[in-house]
Amino acid sequence: MSNIDEFKKLYNFEFEKIKTGSFKEVSEKYLAAYKDGKEKGYTPVFLVLDDNLLETFEINMEDEDTDNIMDIVKSNLEKYKDINAVEFLKKFQKENTEDSRESIDDYFTEKDYKYDDSEKYNLELSTLFDYDNYLKDDVILVKVPTEKPYEVLAYFGMGGYNECPFPAEQVAVAKYWYEKYGAVPVSTTYDEIEFYVERPPQTLEETKKLAIEHYAFCYGLLWECYDTLDELASAIYKNVHWYFWWS
């Protein structure tokens, strides 16, 4: 049985298999679907249906002793409502940084660092492509039946390993970022999430605060993706695209 057939057994959702396309074509397809979803009451999200993601679904169901993935979804949708995203991020921040730091500037060590202040409008969804820039196998665009974009993370839960927040925690943080920046989860694999951001931060001060939140949410961003918080802040400054990876 193919991975797409396995997905159909778990989720009774409308979806489209993405067969070919460039970064630009895939981005345009998502933005068109996002606009359509606002009008018709659904939220689109890309999934990479590899063996790892399907195994994640199976493990989640085994852990919760259910053969219905929607039981887990319902649980996630209830749990996130009791999570204070700001306090959650502060807790993770304290666990992963030095307590001696007293101000935001204490996190940024390169005083003369030159930030990339160009407008970054390209939504390049790297999770969907391999290292040779070819579209991965079994990429689908799912129409998730929710008008709240941040809730898509409750449906395709990954997390709880490598310091990755659990799905309900991810939803709570995504809701906070959606309300503040218009950030929407646009694609997910078994260990990655990408966001489309309608209102990215436009000042360095706000961007630095956000960079610390990103680090608290996914502290592997440093050293795995960026060498310093300055580099991370520079990458998200005025950028419509955010990337998270839990290695």
C-alpha cells in the first residue's frame, strides 16, 4: 500500500498530490489555496508523506491507545487552549539559555553585525524539495477543515522528541504568532515546520525579540542552522518565510 493510500485511511480530507514544480510554482499554488481557503473555510498545508511521518502518526495512536487519529486531533485542539504561549516560550528560553542575561542585547554578541534589511518576499518551501532541488515523493496539499490556520498543527502532530514541543504546545505558539505576525504553518514533515508570514517584523528591536522566541521554540536552530542569534535574527528580519528543524 502506498503512503498516500495509508494517509487516506487515517484522514478523510480533500487533498491534491503535487507532481512537479519549481519553488516559485509551489509557492504560488499555496498562496492561491490560502486565499481560496479563507473564502471557503479551510486551511491548506503541505505534507511530505514519507515513511517517517506515517510512522509518527502510528506511534501517536499507539501512545494514546486509539486506532482513530481524530481522537488525537480532538485532544490536541482542547489542550492548546489551556497553554499560555508567552509563558511557555519563557520557560523554554530559561531552560536553554544563561540565566545571567538581563536584557535582549545580552543575547546578541556581535555589536557591529550587519543585518540583512532587504525585504524578503520569496516563500521558498525547502521542506518539499531534496538537496538537488527536485520535488520529494508523495508531497500533498491538504485542505484541513479549520478556519484557524494555526490549528493545522493539531492534525498532523509531530513532536515530543529532541526537545520539540508537543503538538498542542506548537498550536498555542502558532496561534500567538498568527495573531501577532499573521504567521501560518504552510508545510510540515516529521521533523520540520515552515511558516508563511503575512506581517513579518519591520524593526530590528522586534526582530531580536522574535529571534529569541524562535530559539526558545526550536533551540536546535542555533548551531544546526545558524551560528549565532544575530544570524537567525537577520534571516527572519522582514521575511515572509520561517523555518524550524528539530534534528
